[in-house]
Amino acid sequence: MPDSMGKRQRRDAKAKKAVDREERRQARAKRREDRAAGLIEPGTPIEPSEDLSYLDVIPEVESEDTDTARPSEQPPAR
């Protein structure tokens, strides 16, 4: 029976996660320094919205007006 039993894979996965964690930590620290120096605006960066001009119909948001019920939603006639 091998002595590893998946230990090597777990060790490698943990090491990869540790490297990723360290990279994210360094990126956060750099952003904090840049914000303190005034190079970037404070707060979460907001990306521009996706261009929807290629769509034929732009989806409309349904309002929750009770006055404009659809025929299928109206109660049956008596």
C-alpha cells in the first residue's frame, strides 16, 4: 500500500491555493497603496455595462402594477 494515499495531491493543491492567496493579498495591498496615493479612485471599481445594441429587442423590466393584470392572471368570470 502506498504511503501517500493522495497526500501529494492534497499538498500540491494546498500549495497552489497558498500561492493564489498570496497573490490576491499582494494585489489588495497594491490597490490600497494606489488609493492612498490618489492614483485610483476609492471604492470598488465599476466596469462599464455590456453593450446591448446587438440585441433586436431590449428586455423590459416588468412593473408590479396591480392595475395592469394580464388576461391569464385575471380571475375567471362568474
